[in-house]
Amino acid sequence: MQNYCKTIGALAAASALVAGNAQAEVEYQLSAGYSSMYLFRGFDYGDNLNDVTLDAAYEWNGVTISGGVWGSVFDSSSNTGNQIDGEVDWYAEVGKDFGFANLSVGYIYYWSLGAQGQDAQEIPFTISRDFGWANIYLTYFWSIDGTDGAGYGNGYTELGGSHAWELNSCLSLNYSTNIGFQMEEGDFTAWTNKLSLDWGFSENAKVSPFIAYSVDLAQVRGIDDEFLGGSMLSVSF
């Protein structure tokens, strides 16, 4: 379940890297972060999430190829009785900008290292477009093995958007939002909003404190309104 707070989608970090990559060379980004909660698709998986992410992106003849690995440890004692739990996610994506929209397809493998966890595989299909006032995307996650990373059925859909305001040459304010929909049950899951501040303290490094709030739309399956915060350090090379 890649990404440090799980609010935008499983390929968010890789997509952000690809968006800024216009050179015919491999670009990398290494990130380390902390979040007060491990939140994924509205579900609280535990507290004190510590994670590390390595992303890579390459552009070839107008096609962007990206991928990476996300590793984490967190305290799941409140949910499973385990004191410390862990997870490693592997993911990849191929996308192309067709002018009217950017289309991409990817693969995610959720590898649970905890006693109560369950491995899962998904293929996400995404259509996105930058309208200037916001970057809007729609992603359908098809579960290969019948259960997605959050324990849903074969299909999960996420509609979201984001916008960034440049405050000065070193600071930018970012807002992102998404709504999840469980296809098989025909029910919304959660509406999540995130606000972060990027401080680029050097040419290739930034620190990004954030807060996020998730609103329960399902009224079932143990989802609650949740508030969380944290920070991430990222280095590009």
C-alpha cells in the first residue's frame, strides 16, 4: 500500500516524479517519512508509520516508464494485537500524454510482513489531465487475486485532484483530495483531503510537512473520520 499516508493513490509518488521528467535519462527520488497514522482508502491500519520510498522514472519517445519500492514499519497493536507490523510494495507504471489526457496502466504488489496481513496484487488504469486550476485523475484498481490492498473486492475506483501554489522560490503549498468508490458493493468509502508545504532547502532536496483529514462515507466496514499529520524528506538525483 505504497505512499507515506495513503491519501492519493498507490502510484502517487511515481506519477509526481514522471510529471517533471522531460529528459531522456533515468531520474531517481529517494524519500523517507513519518506519519501519525497509516491510512489507506479510509482504513486505519495502525499508528506511527515510518517509511522509505525509492522511485525511478524514464521517458522514451513520449512514453513515461516509472516504478519503485515502498517499505514501511508501523504500530498495529490497536488493530491486530501485533506491536510492530511491516509492508513492502513494488509498483510500476507506463503512461503517455495523448494531448486530450494522460493515460497510464500499472502494476502493484502489496507484500505484507505482518502476521495478520494479506498479500494482494492490483492493476491500476488511470486517466488524468492538467486543467491549470487543478490536475484531475480517475483511477480504476482491478484486483488480480480478488481482494485489493484494503480488503475490498475486485474493483476499486478513485477520483481525485490536486493543485499547487508557489509562495516563493523555495516554498509551495499543495492541496489534494480524493473520493473512493467500492465497485462491487456500490458504495463510497472515504473522502480524503491533504494539505502539505514543500520547502526546497537545496536544489535537489525538500522537506514536506503535511496534515490530512479523511471523512467516512461508507458508514460500514470500520471506516471512521480520521485526522493525521507527518512529514517527508525527499532527495532527487
